[in-house]
Amino acid sequence: MATKILLPIDHTDDRSWKKALPLALEQAKFYGAELHAVEVIPEIIQLPNLPQGYGAGAKDFVRGKVETILANNDAAHVPVHIIEGSVYREILKLAHKDGYDMIIMASAKGDFPNYEIGPNLARVVRNAHCTVTVVRD
């Protein structure tokens, strides 16, 4: 039984949520679980040749995009986490730290030998402390 479900989303790739979001909503309703969405963005490094404040607002921009996706799919109530860093590492850290029981993650089109299982999904599946449901395209 799940009490907290985590749904990783990439707002730039609708395959990351088109099928996974409805399933996550269904599972959250079935189990009476909390559903949270997360998007991991690349870490913004302040280099000396970049203007001060470069990248400021990136998290707010991405949060707006994710919230729009959720609102357009009857999931405006779902809390959103925007984290900077390595995709698989940050998903695993958040899932462990906040006690998620389940991660629902969409597969992506991969190349041989990982057809439809990209490197981030593979690492989450291998290393997660909880159940990982893979939604195939």
C-alpha cells in the first residue's frame, strides 16, 4: 500500500507525463495516497563570465510550466518540487528523504541496449528504496 507517490515530470517532453500522470492520479485515489510531482533541472553554476543573477527565475519558470500541465489535467492540487541537480540522484534523494512509497515514472525512447529505458529511469529502478512503476510509451 502506498501513502506517498512521487511523479517525476519533464515539462519539455510530454511523454514523461501523458500516460504517467493519469496512472499516478488513479493510484493516489485508489490508495488514498498523497501525490507529488517533481522536475529536476540542471544545476546553474555561476561562472565568472556570466552576468550576476544568471539563471535567476529558472525554478519559477519551470514550476509555472509544471503547474500548468497539472492544472490542465485535473491535478492542480498536486504539490510541485523543483530541484537542481542530477535527475536520478535528486529523485532518489527526495524519495528517500521524504518517505515516498512509490515512484511512477514514464519510460523514454532509449537507444540499444536500453530500448525505452533511459539512463535516469534505469538508475532510479535499480537504486530506489521503494516500488517504482514504469509506464511504457
